[in-house]
Amino acid sequence: GVMGMMNHFLVSGLEVVVNEEDDELLPAPENNLLSPNVGFGLFYTNNAGGHFEENFFYIGAAINQILPSDVIFKDFGSPANFKRAMHGNAVLGYRSISGDILIEPVLWINYSAPGITDANFSIKVEKRESFWTGLNLSFNQTLSFQLGYILTKGMMKDGTLRMGIAGSYNLGPFAKARGVGYEFYMAYRFEL
């Protein structure tokens, strides 16, 4: 995959609250800057078949922001700039199929120069056209759990409706500040 993007940065000096109105380091009334960037990714799997047909592994890597350039506003009264580092991620996973049961462990790594910023390990268990459950542990000490139900009959025709819930909690020192997180998930899958 290939990605192109254009970022628009706008800083308004009129919105700045100051103690001294005549400070030389105050930004100009308005600073605009357009900044392009590109990204790309590669993904490989040793099976192009269906969801429950056979065991397979997959691996992928992507760089979301290749140009690690600084964003510098020349109109500022001071040398203000926003440093942008290269961002990327990688994934390694395996799907093990045994009858109607799928087990999928996955390792996901996020990278921001100069090193790894986060990684997580997850495992998902799914029973075909019935339910799924999963557990995720992030290296930032966040533990997540998910559970979902798969509807296949009636108005679903040839598709499936997946509905689920997820909850997360930080096991580390940020537990009190972050609290419990929760999500609701709903997706309709159909075949062409």
C-alpha cells in the first residue's frame, strides 16, 4: 500500500493569552503551513482463502510518516518548530483452525524514532458463526478483554452481524487517572 497526505498547520497568535502584550517572542497574528508526507506498507499471508479454511500466518510492516522533517513557522517572532519523527508499525500473527474453532495470537509493535513506543500481545478465540472472545496486554500495562456474538440467520441473509463489548484497565501507576475504558462494537460482513 502507498499513502500520500498533506497536513495543514494553523497557529493563531490572536488566541494566545499573555501577561505582556508587547513581548517580542509572541507569535504573529496567524501562521499557516502546508506540509506533505508519504507512507507505505507491506503485508504477506501464506493463505488467500476463507476465514475458517486452513491454518496460516501473516506479517506486515508500515511506515506512516516517512519524511521526519521539522515543521517551522517562519512568521513567528520566535524560532518555534514542531519536530516530526518517523512513525511505523509491524504485525505478526498466526491463525490456527481446529474444526469450528479459530485461535489467533498476534504481536503488534508501534515505532516512533528513535525506538519502540508501544507493543501489545493479543489472543482471540472464535467459534464459527457463534461468538468470539479475546484478551490483549499492552506494554504500557493496559489489559483489555472483549466478548462478542455473531448473528447469521434471519435478516442477515448471506452476511453476519457481529456485536460485541470490550473493556480495558491499566494495571500500572496510571490506573487511577485512566480508569476503566469500555467500547461497543457492531459490524455487518457480507459476501459478494
